[in-house]
Amino acid sequence: MAIAKKLFNTSLVLGGALGALALYNKVTETMAGELDTVLTGEERRYPWKYGDMFYEVKGSRDAKPLVLIHGFGPGASSYEWRKNIDTLAEQFRVYALDLLGFGLSDHPAIDYDAETYTDLLNDFIREVVGKPAIVVAHGLTSAYVIAAAYRRPQLFERLVLVGAPTTILQESYPGPLNALQKFILRTPIIGQFIYNTLTSRQAIRGYYDGQGYHNPGLITDELVEYIYTSAHQPNSRHASAAFLSSHLHLDVHEPLARLQVPVVAVWGREGFLTPAEASSTFKRVNPRIDVRIIDKATLQIQDEQAAQFNNLIREFAGAPVK
């Protein structure tokens, strides 16, 4: 009887704790509110096999297509191109994407991996853009663009890799600990609670202050709030769980070495996670890569040095520089 009573009391405590976590998760999601775009393009959705991908398009239909693809991380979205799309749309037809599982796109509870995004990008450029495009990829997304361009070079005119990490040139596979991390993060109560803790406003600000920006004055309340809201859309944890547990890694050493599409790779001189020294590694793999280093920038080069970044895109694409 005593054992049964103890088990009953323990069950009550555990049930109460889980109930409290579930309530906290629900309140967090509700308080985050709905996400709205701040970009000024025409809003569209691309229906794909796993869900709809949100994107915006701006610029003349006759202009050369330019595709902007954001980096990875909780709360990532096309918001990071807010200082670029209007200027670039003066000379290009710009497509700014929210990748599946992020931003205003659908957030299906699928098992995300590198092939998910490589296939998505190839399908989008083939079916929506419809002709060879200049593709700008930020961070880890560079790996998927390299792989996509290697497989279907006819869809890509040029590649711009922004802050590409050297890890995409290394062979690596998720281990048992990574699998456990992903499993826990995908659970509906405990995983959601851990995810909410990792994506609090304080955590977001701390990350960007420590690694995202050279100029901390650019880490505004508006920036933090948008990323926070994006990170707390329903089911956002699933894509982020794959990212945080290293299940989105893709080794593109061989594809990059063989790639014939022109590539310019850009790093911020003050970068920490993706230091400018990474340029030598990429040049060893493919000596044809054009390397650019931008001063007073870390990860968010397109935001910190927007004018210089926009001119770099124009120059690389053969358009007049302003």
C-alpha cells in the first residue's frame, strides 16, 4: 500500500510538472504572436511535396533572376535581406525565400536533412524561377546551394557564398548523442520547453551580440523581436532540432572542387564562427573561387555592410555599381 501511494504521489508530481511545462509552452507560443513580413516584394507561396514555401519576388520580369537564401538557426528567415532586396531589385528580379520550416513557410514535422533543402532549392529554381539564376546563400545554406549547382549546373549562373563555414568541407556524421538531442528537442512538451529556453529573447540577443554582429548597436529590439517571433511559430522546433543536432550537415568538398559555376565567397573580417581565414581553405579546394573580405562585419555581412555587399553582388553579376 505504501509503495502504491508513493507511486501515485510521484505520478501526481510528474503530471503536474508536465502540465506546467505544457502551459508554459502554450503561453510562449501565444504571446509570440503572428509573423508578418517586413520586405516589400510580392508575397507568394510555392507548393512543395512537404509543404508550402513562402517567398517574395521584386523587380522586372525581364531582369536577371537573383535568389536570396537565408542562413540556418532558430528564427532564421528572409528578414535578414531587408537591407538588400529593394536595392538589388532595381537591377535584378529578386526572390527572397523563407526555407521550409522557417519564417512564414510551412513548418511540417518531418525528418529534416540536407537532401530536403538541396532538393527544395533545385525544384524551386527549376519550377518557379525557370532560368539560370544568381544564387546568394548564407552560412550553412551554402552547402545545399553548392550541392544543387553541382547536380544541376544548368539552373545556376553564379553563386555567392556568404560566411560559409569550413565544416561543409569536412566529412562528418551525426552520432548517437546527436540523435538523442534531436529526439528530445522534437518531443512535444519537454523538447518544446528546452527549445523555448534556447530561443528566449535574452538568448537571441546574447547570441547575436557575441557572434552575429561586429557592431552591437545593430542588435535592435526590432531585430530581436522579429527573430523571436519567427522562432516561436507553431512547429518551428522541428527544423531547428535537425540543425542544432548536426543532422543538416553536408560535406560538399568534392562538389565544390568540381564545380564549374562561377563562385564568389564573402566573409566578414571580424567573423568568429566563420572567420575570414576560412577563405584559404575554400581556395585550396577550388582555386577558381573569388574571395572577398569585408571589414567591420562578422556573420551578418549583408546587414552590417549592406551598401558594400549590394555593390559586390552587382559587380559579380556584371551590373553597374552604384
